[in-house]
Amino acid sequence: MKRRLLVVFLLFIISLNVSACSHDSRILEKNRSQIPETQSSVNKQVTPVNFNFDNNMHYILSKGCWYNEKSALLAFTTKPGEDQSLKLVSWKLDTGDQIQLYQDHFDVDRSDQMMINSKLIGYQSYLKAILFDANTLQVKQEAKAKAGAKICYSPNLEYLAEANDEGLYITNPQSQKTLLDNNSKGYLFLSWSSDNSKLLYMDNSYSTLGIIDVKSCKKQTLRAGEDFNVPDGWVDITSCRFLPESSDILIEILCENNEAIAVLRQADKYQSKIISDPNSITFMDASPGTILYLISDKSEYRLMRWDYLNDSSEIVYQVKEIIDSAFFSPGGDKIMFCTRDKQAQHFYLYQ
């Protein structure tokens, strides 16, 4: 009799465990159903974020800047091949409020930059810049490049660099214009260091970088294959920029059979650390010491995080949908990114 009672009790306990496991499984499946199907376990740290997107997808989220814990500036641009237009939206993450700041024709490019300081937020291309008061969100200032010229604001938004056929100039807060450099091969890209002390450019050779000290006007020239390493079979450098809170430089490289990104570290006399892939590589964002980039082929997109100081990289997200944009949180510990399928755009948070 005692043995029979013991068997009944054990069967009862087992039935409770099975029921609990079944319930947990249903909850897990419900949560998983909110995230697109992927082939990687890395997506377990990803959660959906509510955002009211343009349902007809005329505008695609192209860039974002999460500039404090509660606020982000988002840039939406029209699809390639359509009449180019830009829409800027201020997004309050704590309340979900979305305020449209700007919508107009704008010649957009991958090299466009978000501009943020304690008083102003804005967006700039090499042809046009628009700044808003960070508190009132009203337009504070606009700048346009003259025909044949490029412009680029410094991070503190006090200095304006201008490159034209005559050379590279800088205008200070007192509206004094100074010639920094006169390079016969022109200026394809412009980038300021975070401390506003240096200006980086690439000339029309697609192989030579120049670093100019703004105060002294002294210039250091870096030549691909001579002053820094490039991958075998490299063809052109396609972009260059200073990385946040350092004098390190990020370049994107087109090669015969692959693409690559490289970091030129000032501490290593600008010797390069390189990541290459046979598929397309696109720079997305950077935080101090870390690069966020996208690897894409015809069937899959991989969002990658590269700690170049410690030579380690990891997959943040892997999916069949298009990943249009991705950006770090202010502390660099979280990542917001946007995917797009045929029906809609979707926001996700990785933490």
C-alpha cells in the first residue's frame, strides 16, 4: 500500500513539472514570434522597440544618433533612385514622442553626419548643414556650400571647414577665414577629430590621407601601402573618418575580390588593423574603441561589433531582412538598429 501511494505521488509531481515546462515553452515561443526568423543564437539579446514608421516606406531610416539616454535624432531618406529628400525626427525614448524637425529636398550621401553638442543638434552633408536648438528644437542655423565646394562643421559646431579649388579653409567663431592647406589633388572627404584640433581629408587619388593640425597648420601625409598597410589586391580607399574620442582613423577599402575596413591607430604610428570579407562591408557607427559594421550578401545580413583595441569581434544580429541602419547608445553598451522587409520597417534594441 505504501509503495502504491509513493508511485501515485511521484506521478503527480512529474505531471506538475511537465505542465510547467509546457507553460514556459509557450511563453518563450510567444516572445520569439516578435523577432524575425534568424539562423543565429546571438539574437536572443534583441528585443523589439515600438516606433511609428511611415507605412508606405517612402522614407527609409538611414542614420540615427542616440545622444542621451532619453533622446535620439533620426534621419530618414528616400530610396535610391528616387528624388532625394531628407526627413529629420526627434524621438523621445522615454515617452515615445516623435517630432518632425525637417523635411525637404537634400542631396544625401553615406558620408553625411549627425551633429550634436550641449546646445545644438543637426545634420550635415558636404553640401548643406542644418542645426536645431537642442531644447526648443527650432531651426537655429543653416549653411550651404558654394558651387564646387564642400563644407564640414567641427564637433563643437564652432568651426566650419570649407574645401574648394583654391584650398582648404577654416572659419572660426569670429568669422575669420584661414587657409589651412592647398592640395592640387583636391579633397574628397573631410572629418574632424573629437577635440576639434585636427582635420582629416582624402585627396582625389583615393590613396592618400592628410591630417592637419588646425592651430599650427602642420600637415602629416599618410599614403596607402607606404605609411599604412592595405589588403592585397586593394583598389581604392572609399571613405575616411576620425573615430570618437581619439585620433584613430577608420577607412573603408575596396579590393579586387573583397571589401575591408581598417583602423589606423595613432599609438601604433598609424599602422592598420584590418577586417576583410568577400561580401559587402558597410560602416554603421562607432563608440570609443568599438566599430559597428554590416556584412551583407544576397541572402543574409550580419551586424558585427569589432573591439579593435582588443582584436575581438562578435555577431550582434544575423537575419535575412535588410538592415538599413544601426547606432550605439551614448555609453556604447547598447545598440539600436532597423530592419526592413517588403511590408514594413522594424526597430530593435540589443543589450
